[in-house]
Amino acid sequence: MVTTNPRAANACESCRRRKVKCSGDQPCRSCVRHNWECVPGHAGRRKYSEAYVLPPLLSQTMRSFR
């Protein structure tokens, strides 16, 4: 059985930009190996999908026309 290292919860900015696996260490292994600057990533909050935003907005708009 092949084991893999778990991915970091939040990749550093260099790994995120280059779309490579981040070890999550500070500095991470990819940045050390490639001599990149390792800037910790942020967990940024995801925006709501349109499926949750549009129906209430549509309902409100329809009520305003009545």
C-alpha cells in the first residue's frame, strides 16, 4: 500500500500560486527545495454560491413588483 503525506489545510501563497502540494511547514518543503519565499496562506472565507443568494433576492424583487 502506498502512503502519501496529508495536504496542508492552507497552502502557502507560493504553492497555491504554482498549484503544487504544500507540506504546511514554515517554510514548506517545496519552497525550501526551490528557494521560493514561503508566505503562509490564509484560510479566506468562501463566498456563498449563487444558489443561496439568488432565490431570496429574486423573491424580494418579485414582491416589490406586486
